[in-house]
Amino acid sequence: MCTGSIRFGGGALEDIVSLTPIGEPRQKITTTTLRDKKLRHEPITCLTAYDYATARLVDEAGIDIVLVGDSLAQTMLGYENTLTVTTDEMLHHTRAVRRGVKNALLVADMPYGSYHVSADEAVRNAARFVKEGGAEAVKVEGGEKRADLIRRIIDAEIPVTGHIGLTPQSVNVMGGYKVQGKTLAAVEQLMHDAVALDRAGVACIYLEGIPREVAAMITAEVATPTIGIGAGPECDGQVLVIHDILNLTFGPPAKFVRRYADVAGVISDAVQAFRADVVSRQYPSDAESYHLPKDTQASLDAVMERKQAMRR
């Protein structure tokens, strides 16, 4: 099956999917860029992407960080939660996103089980995301208890981003997807976690599902840029799941989600229109069909006439 055109000679995907770059050319985003943005008080933008076309559009729109999140377990693979997705599945999607990203910093989630058994295995799996997936940093969930492990990965020349607060890989321990940091003891632990990650040298810290006030305290306390998701506007940057902002999910959105388009509606309308056109034989039209060259058609007509004459 081909996409949008008949292919001859193995043309590149860009020959088929015409995507015009959006905006002016920009410099490559690196981990150093993120710290510079924090110092200049410039908001950092981050979105998830899980495939080539989406990644290319997100990158060309000027987003700073493209995150191949383990949320692809639910958005792309239909799993109930993020715990099921494997390293190989994450690598498959990371490679696809890598082909579409040119300027943004590419971060890949390390899935549940890929860094929990031993530090050696964690480093080995992190290296796979760099060597096989093309990631420029990996994301690890957890605070103080992950600090030594994160140092080991960084010592292997692999940048790491931290993730504290509501950590989806801990959903069974937390008893569900619940806002974290609502008691003084929990706030204190979050502060300890953030400082530990800051000292470990992470490139940024994702703050998920925590009170705005706590996120503001953490952001002011650490030199590392903070990226919020459900953590209020005081973070150094914000991230959302691309499927959430496009209404490509099948459940009610979280409180912090802002929907910018109804792509589900667009897809549904387009599919129904296609089906109706096929059923009513309005598609394809003559203009959407290929035709024989005139000389070939004339030769074919002559052959058919001779065959008909022989049958008489």
C-alpha cells in the first residue's frame, strides 16, 4: 500500500508526505539550552510524540523538547497503564520519532522494569535508547532513591531528566493517579527529591500532579529547569500529551489538560465521508483515476477488435 502517490525507485517519505517547515530555521536545542532558558526566564515547551509525522510537525512548530513518553502504552498501544510497555516497544517508537526531529531535544522515557533491577542493567538500557533509538536524554521516575542510579547513567555520558510527584509507574503503590504533595510531610519529601535530582545533575525535572504552590517552591529552589504537567504556571516549562491537546483520547481529560483541537472529530468526519463516497460509488472519480496513454489505448482497442472479429 502506498501513501498519497505511486512510488517508483524507492523514493523517500518526504517525497510522499509534503510537510512544509513552519517558521524560521532555529538552532538545535540541547540540555545547555534548557538551563540558559531558565536563567533568562524563557518558558520551555515540551510535547509528546510517538511517530514520524507527528514528531516532524511538533519539531517544525518550534517545540523545545519532544518526549517519547511511556504514555504511548495507552495512547498508541491501547494498554491499560504504562507498566506493560516494554523497552523494545519504546525503542521502536523512539526510532520513528528520531527521524522526524531535527532541532528539538529528544527525550525518551525508560519504561517500568528497565532500570529497577540493577544499576548495570539501567545503564545498559539507557545506552540502548541513545545508540539504537537516537535519544539525546532518558527520563527516569523517582527522586532521592534514584539519585545514585541517575549519577551512574550520567557517568556513562547519557543525560537524564528526572520525574517526581505523580509518577505513573508507581500507580499501584500510590493507589491510583492522585495529586501528590498535599501534606507537610509530602511537601518536604518532594523538596528533598527535587534537591537530590538537582545535585545529581539531571537536565530537567518533570513535576507531575502536585500543588501549584509546591511546584513554585521547587522551581525557585533548584538550578535545574522544571517542566510541569498539572503543576501550575510557575514551572520553568510545560508539557502535555499530544493526544490530550488534540482530543485523541477516549476518556475525560485531566483537570490540567487544555484541548486545542478536535482531531478525533476531524478523523471521524473524514472516515465517514470516505465510506459514504465509496458506498455511493462517488469515489474514485475519473479525475482521480489513471489512464492509458492514447497510443497504448489505440493499440489495445485494435487488439480487442481483432479478438472480437475472430470470435465471429
